[in-house]
Amino acid sequence: MNDASHLHAPKGRPPASRSADRRESILLCAVRLFAEQGEAATTIAQISETAGVTPAMVHYYFKSRAGLLDAVAQECILPLAKSVWGSVDAELGDPVEAVCAWAGRILEATQRLPELPRLWAREFLAGSGALRDRVVPAMVPVESHRRLIEAVARAQQEGRMNPGIDPVLLMPTVIAMVMCPLAAQGLLEKVPTVRRIDRQTLARHVRAFLLAGLASRQ
């Protein structure tokens, strides 16, 4: 007789594919609620209700609230940060284009995780928070950022970049240029003279703004 035990998951456990989908759904629901109302104000009960599972199922996948926050940081947010910074070092021969490309990858990250701008505005700009504490220290690769600052400073000394740019302030400025319009989209749409922001228009706007501001006027 053939042993068919491999065709069935152990009692009480969902099949592997459905389990992975359910786990991902819980993570994405957590991210959405964190972006809408803040991590501290979001309960496991709210996450489970939004994901259509029981609180026990959330604990089954993540063990604890801390485990869920770890997973959101490690699986949803930090991989995006890695993709944004991944090729900066190889692009520093032309710092102006490097910064423009970096800004483009930030925009790509918001397309992969549409809740990212609101999450950034609500959680990462705040003074404290359990999710912020897990993400911010690892979000910026210090050595890559240092090399970017040095490359910009050298280009300024060589007359290739605008000397009025502060190399240290460049990173938060570019992040804000991409994130703020998307994070504030709901508010901006209430202004009669503002149309809905699409990513293609935002990408073109940010690049034009950066090229005009970064390039040397000599």
C-alpha cells in the first residue's frame, strides 16, 4: 500500500503554499494598518481581523507582537532599503547621475510597497517607536552614505556640482522630495489646484529638480 501521508499537512497546520500566502497577507495587513493609524495604536486583534484570521493564527506565525514587528522590518522594509542603496557605490563616478538614480530607486520602492510613504511619515520621522527602532539603524548603510558624501564634496571642489549643496543634507532632502508628495497625496487632492500625483510625473519632476539644483552653474 502506498504511503500517502506526504499529501496531507499535519493536523492543525495549513498546507505550505496556503500558509505562506496567509503569512504574507498578515504582514501586508500589519503594514497597511501601521501606515494608517500608527504601530503603537494597532492591535493584534485589528491585524487579524483585517487579514481574516484569528489572533491565535497571528501568534502561530510570528510568536509575539515583537516577532511580527521583526518580520515587518526584516521582510517588508529593509529589503527595499537594500535595493535603494545597492548600486550607489558603482555609480559614484558621476555623483549627479548617482543621486538621480538613487532617487529613482526610492520611487521604485514606493511602487513595490505603496504604504511606504505614509509609513515613513508616520513612523520613521517620529521621535520613537518599536518599528522605527528596528528599521532606522539598519536602513542607511553608513559606508555607502559616507562615500556618497565624499563623492559629492569632491565633485564640488572640482567644479562639477553646485557648491551650495550640503552633502550631508542631500540624503534627507532627496528622500523628502520623493516621499512627501506621496505621503500627503490624500491631503493634496483636497486642494483644487493640485491634481492626483502619478509616479511617472513625480519621477520626471524629481529628476528635473535635482539636475537643476545639483549641477554646477559654471
